[in-house]
Amino acid sequence: MGATIDEIIDSLKRGQGKRVSDLVKMALEEGTDPQMILEDGFLAGMEQVADKFRKEEVGVPEILSVTRALERGISTLRHYSGGRAKKEIGTVIIGTVKGDLHDIGKNLVKIMMESKNIRVIDLGVDVSPRRFLEEAVGSHAQIVCLSGIMPHSEEDMRAVVEEFEMKGIRDQFYFMVGGYFLTERQAKAIGADCYTEDACNCAEKACRYLNKKDRRKKNH
């Protein structure tokens, strides 16, 4: 069983989508728990890739092929394990802020969050503050996740938070931000609740927040 998980990680890091898909089927046939394939296979593999990306040991083309392989693996896992392992724990709105067309980081965050049974509404790139607000309200989301890697992304993220402030509903949402130029200090200046360095960390923190919120709701 362990060998198949190791092979999934290896094939994922090589961006071999078909091989990942075949190994997922094999692991499920061996009786491996779908959640184990997600956490010990996909998430562990992506953490290794993200670490290499941070150290600039792999570039954008490799990340793209790994992301595609991951999407294929997750799709196969859902198909053969009867959908999601558990019911969704909450809703996240995610998008790359206005003026930025980059989406690799955002797509990774989306996949990571979905793997933790979070419903993710992806608004794409170059998203206006008003669109973030309308979608967050319309879908009853708990979290708004802003991505941006341009030098001006900080200002564009601040504009999104201000849009919510002007409508008097800022406190109804948990704002998470991430991107190449951002730091913890800048995230506070933007008015965000949470800053994360990478997709794994972001999904983990979103999961913790939603579970805590759910527990608070049950206790009332």
C-alpha cells in the first residue's frame, strides 16, 4: 500500500497525469482509504513541489504540468471513490485581484482546498472588488481568498476589503491573502485576517477556521 502512495508522489512530481490516474485506481483497488491518497499522496507530493518552487529548484512550466497531473489524479479519485469523502465544510470565494492575470498559485490553492472538502467558487483572474463582494454575498461564503503576485497587488487587495467595509459587511467574512510580494505585515495593512505563504498552508488554515466556526455555531 505504501509503495503505491510513494509511486503516486513520484509520478505527480514528474507531471505524469495518466500514471497518477492509473496509480490512484490501483491504490483504491488495494483498499487504500481515499483520504489517505489525498493527504499522504497528493498533499504530501505538492508540499515537496511547493518547497522546490520556493527554493527556485523548479520553474513555472514544471509547476503547470504537476498541477495538471494533480487535477487528473483528484478527478480520478472522486470518480472512483464516489465523489467527495465527506460533506463540504464551508464555502470559499477565490480569485486573482484586478490587474493581475496570474493563476498558478490560485489554482493550487483551489485544488488543495477542494481536497479538504471545502466548496471553492473560483472567479478566475483580473477580478474586480465588486465581483468579489457580489459572489461572496450571493453564495453565503465564509472566506474570501485573494491572490496576486504583482507589485501593485497589495493596493488591489486593499480595494477589495474596502468594498466590503463600505457595505458594512466586512466582519461577516474571513479574508485570506497570498502572493509573491506579500508579507505578514502587508497582509495586516491590507486589512486581511490571514496571510499564507503557500497553497498547503492556505488550505490548512481555511480548514481550521471553518471547523472552528462550525463548532462555535453548534455550541450556540
